[in-house]
Amino acid sequence: MRLAVLDIGSNTGHLLVVDAHGGAAPLPAHSYKEPLRLAEHLDESGAVSASGVDALSAFTAEAVRLADARGCADLLAFATSAIRDAVNSDEVLATVQERTGVRLSVLSGEDEARLTFLAVRRWFGWSAGRLAVFDIGGGSLEIAAGADEAPDVAWSLPLGAARLARELQQPIAGADLAAVRRRIRIEIAHDAGNLLRGGPPDRATATSKTFRSLARICGAAPSSDGVLVRRVLTRDALRESIPRLVAMAPAELAHLPGVSPSRAHQVVPGALVAEACFDIFELADLEICPWALREGMILERLDVMPLRTAEAGAVTG
């Protein structure tokens, strides 16, 4: 079965087409994405601007065309924090549906964390023991932990890299840097006991673009080496890199390995959130997982499908 997942994130719109069946890992067949940057298309009232709605509608229409052209039997379309938190969310969804025929489902922050956790659990398997999963998106930070396929705890915080970048003047220095660090840590620490009460995780992991970029900046293997290469972001390497990153302008950050020009201004806010996660949860390192929310959506969809069986007429016995 060929499935398409349409992920409208706070930074990027991403269509992922996979060949999938129950009991097997989804095999990517096609990918199409555009930097919509919806978290930065919000006006002073918190509404998605007209230009943001136009860009979203155009991307969605093209994604539907591509999914149809590639023979997808089903389209799983969802949006995350930028649409979830917009004051005109209902109007945006209605406009996109009117223009494209697609009704986007809006995931709660808890569902984002839960589905990302599912993907990470399936990637690392049961031998990972009790997992802790951290995901810095454009609009929010998701945290989840547990020993099963469903996390024991899962929550979301408004600490996405794009959201923070929109609020900050960069480069950040001195008292401003200290204030940003303090604000981030207060928000994360507020509910940190949700995870800490269960004791240290057997494996702490991170996923999605911000963490992948930070790991690459700190020396992890490039994406061209493939998804099976182990990549780790350590607290010490990140802590050593932050003063250098803070002192750089976005144009300079854009030339760092693993950083795309459209996200360069999000590197420092993302690094400060990652640093806070390391410190508050007393972690030495985070292993990067190549699967995240989109894969979680696909896996949950496959779980309700029957496992592939032998073809009819096969000789048995």
C-alpha cells in the first residue's frame, strides 16, 4: 500500500510518500517540502497572515497533486503548533479545505509527543528500555518518556526554535541571553517532575531537524552517510559550541554544517532549549533518531491494517 503523509509544521510543509504494509518499516518513495515558516507568518494578534494562508493552500494543493500522481491510496494530513495556536485556526482550516479539498487534522501537543515517542520506540526497539524523547520543533518542544509503546508521560511546551527566533533580536548577548536562558529553564522545569519521578531513562533520545542540525554542528555524521549511522549530541559538545554560535550572525550560521539558510536564525534559540533539556534532566548525551512525528503517524495507521500474508494459492505443507 502506498501512503502519503502531509505534515504542516511551524517551519516546513512536508509531503512524505511511503510504501508500507503492516509488520514492516515504511519505505520512503518520494518527498516534497517547502519552507512555509508559518510560525513567522503570525500577525500581532496571533493570526496566520493572508500570505501565510496563501502559501499553505498552494503547498497543500501541490502536495495532493503529487500524492495522486504517485498512486497514494490514502493521505494523512495534519498540522501542528503554528495552526493549533493561531487565533484564526478555524478560518485557516476552512480556507485550505475550500481551496484544496483537504481537511487538515490539528494535533494536540500531547498527541505530537505521543506519536513521536511511538516512532522512536519502534526505531530503537524494546532493548532501549525506558525511553526519554525530546523534539524541538518550530513552534513547540515535545517531551515524552516511558517503557512501553505508549509513553507514561507526554507534554508540549511553547518553546519551538522558530517561535523563539521570532521573539528575539540576534545576536543575543549579556543580560538578554541570561534572561532568555532563565525563561526557557523555568518553563521546562515546571513539569520536569513528570519525567524525573520515573528515574533516569535507559536511553535518552532526540529527533527532528533542530536536534539533527545541532548534532551535525557538534561533529555528528552528515545525512549523506545514511540513516543507520549512529549520531549523538553530547551535553559537553553543545555547551562548548554555544558561545561561538551566540556570537555569530544568521548569515554566518547558515554556512555551518547541517544548517539550512532558512533556519539559520533558529540555531541559537534551538541550542538554548537543547542545553536546558540536558541540564534540567541531567543528561550526558542524546542519541538522534531519524524517525519522528510523520513516521509515528504512518505507524499508527499501519497498526490498524492486517499484516501482509502469503499470496493466495501459495503451496503450503
